[in-house]
Amino acid sequence: MLATVRTFTTFKLHVTDSSPDKFEGDTSLTRNDFFNGRGDNFSFNRTLFDMMTETTGGIYDLQGLALYRRQRFDQSVAENPNFYFGPLSLLLFGAASFLYELFPSGTKNYVPDYDTIASFFIDERLPDNWTNRKTPYSNRDVTQQILAMYLLHPVPFGGSIGDGTYAPINWGQLIRNGTISTDVQPAAVSCLLYQLATQSVPSMLNGIVTPTVEALSFFARMVQPEFDNLGCPRPLTK
Amino acid sequence: MPSHSWQRCPAWTHRCCQPSIAVSKIQKAPAAQPSALSIQTMFQLHWSLRNTHTIMREGVDEVMGEAASVFLHKATAFTDSSPQHHGTFEVHARKSHTSLFDNDPSLTTMHSGLNTAANHGFLARDGITTFAELVDAQQNIYNVGYDLSLLLAFLGLQADGDLITTKLSIGCEATSRTSINPLLTGSQPGLAGHSTYLYHVQITCH
């Protein structure tokens, strides 16, 4: 599937190659881990969808998805020797929140039921007579859901190191020894996604992904203005 | 000409001019009857006019005409995204058209939300989207906030796309179509080729 242009990587400007952080999408809701899928971590997996339905009881809400995310974590620890669960994996909780925050329809009283969710995942179509949510789903909203879902069934951030051991990692003020404290500070919460976008992030146990100067410049121009009032630490471009 | 007026832009931005004709077609929930020119169709036209140099999408012919002249004004630069404030509205699902990505299944994406967006014409049907298109589509379909839309689009673009053309494949690698210069940028793996940042994980690459 990779095109021939892949060979032209001599003057690589961006830290975007697929190698170092390939496993960041492990434990997603309905896609295989990179390793277990033999590289295919993007195709829809019906078995996982059915597992999600069973765990949530067909109502894909915060409590149900938090439990299912925990099951997926345990599954990856057991089955994936290359498993890595880093700070960017927090985005998976945000993605999971989409099921009950973005997908439900106003014409069904915003209940995240099976028909609604199946329409998105299986048919990849909007349900009939679908209306979207009433208020914009903001950075603050999704960050609150990320932490709420994570803290219902907390799991350690880290990675498998080959001998059956799972090693914890640290990241900034938020993750210490693989865990997020339940008394996490409001400032750290509101800046979470901002910092995932702009800070260096441990992307595997022996690697760190740092956004490029070009990326940070683009961020400063296109994204930063919407975040100025949060008081998050500005990324340095040098 | 259809009746329309241009919304005034706040002084701080050049981004927000939306012809009110688009807004007037929004049906407040619980909306009943699809309008002849649904908002979804209008957005299809919007996107297609924006990107006519790369693709022609189905759905354009049926709404060509006077309305097109309105949207020609909206044919904008790649980075021209705008905050949208629609509130809840019905997004019509066209039932007639064929599935997307029929021509190139490899450009399907791991994100159910993005596939749905493309299936309804909010994202380019050829699987090559842009920063602005991502920002607008998230708001127009799912009512994602402008701040979060910018952040998510950025995470996808900087990881998997081209910061200069702002183009991004929502499927697998298509560097020859996203990169300003493949020789300089190297591989731009596309969302399905890279699992790190968001769009992998966030817009439902569940």
C-alpha cells in the first residue's frame, strides 16, 4: 500500500516517519494493535466492535466505554509483546468520548444506542434524521472526558520490554511513574491536549518525538490564537 | 442571484465569511423535511469549488447554477478555515450515492468519523483533505468546537501530512498528492500509515 515515493526520504524535514511511534494507537476501540494486526491497525474489526457492544450493554456511555478501554488495555498487555501505551494514548479516551458526545442524535434524545453507533462504525453513514450536538465540543470538554474516563479504570502508562515486564514512564507534570494522580491540577488538565501537540512526548521506551520547528510555527500561526487565554506554556521553536 | 448577504468579519480574523445562504438552509432539530438544497449538498458544492483543481465530486451538477456563484466567492486558500456556530441541526444523509473510496479502497481511513464525513461529502472523496477542510468539517458535522477542531486538525497534519500544502491523506500514504515536494519532505504516511497523533486515535480511529 505504501507508494513508491517512500524511497525519497533523504531530506526528511518532519518527524513523521512511521517507525518510532507506530504503536501509539494500540488499544483502540475497534482497530487491531499495530503488532497484532501485522501492521494493519486501521481496518475495522467487527469482533472488537461486538466486544465493545457486549461490555457496554449496547449503551456506549462513559462508564461502559471506560470499562471497555480497560479490557482493551489488559488484552494488549496479554497479547502484544510490543505494546506501548504512552501519553498520546490519552487521545484514545478522547476518541472514545466521541461515541457519547458527538455521535448521538438529537432526534433520539442523544442516547448513544446500538443503532446510532453501528451506523457510524459499520455503515460509516450518518443515521437517518440525525442532528448533531447542541453546544460545541470544546478542548475543555474533551479533556474532562479523557480524564474522567481514564480515572474510572486507571492503567499504567508505559510499555512492554520483552521479558513480560511492563515498564512505567514519566511525562511532564501529569504522569509520574506511569500514573496520573487523581488530584491533577486544573491547569494541567486544560493544557493537556495543547501540550500533547507542542511538547516533546515519549513515544516509545527509548524514543522521544519532538515537534519540528515547522510544525510549531504552523501551530503558532493557525492554532495558538484559540488557546492564548488558557495560559499554557508556549512551545519554544528553538 | 439567490438572496444572501455576507456576514461581517470580526477585525481579528479573515477567516469567517460564510454566506448566509448556507446557514439559512440549516434545519433546526427536530427538523422534518429535507430542503431541496440541503446543507449537506451545499457543503459538497462548497468543498468541490474549493478544490476543483484537484477533484470533482459528485453532487455538484445538481446544484450548479445561481448558487454556485455564491460559493465561488468562497473558493479559498487551503488554510482558510473558519469558526462555525451552528448549534444543533439536521445533517442530511443522502441515500442515493455510492460509497466513497470505490475507486481506491486503500484511501479509506481507520476513523469511522472521518469515513462518515467523506461518505457524505464533507471531506474530499479522493481521500486527500486539507487543514481547512478538516477544521470546517468537524464543526459542520459534529459541532466540534473551533479550538478543538484546530488542535485535532493540527495533530493530524503535522504527523501525517504536509505543513505547506496543508494536505493530508485520510487513508494510507499518498505523498505524491500531498507533499509540496516529495524529494524534500519524504514520506507523508497519511492517517492510516501512522498511528501516533490524533486523527489516528481521535477522530474515531477507534
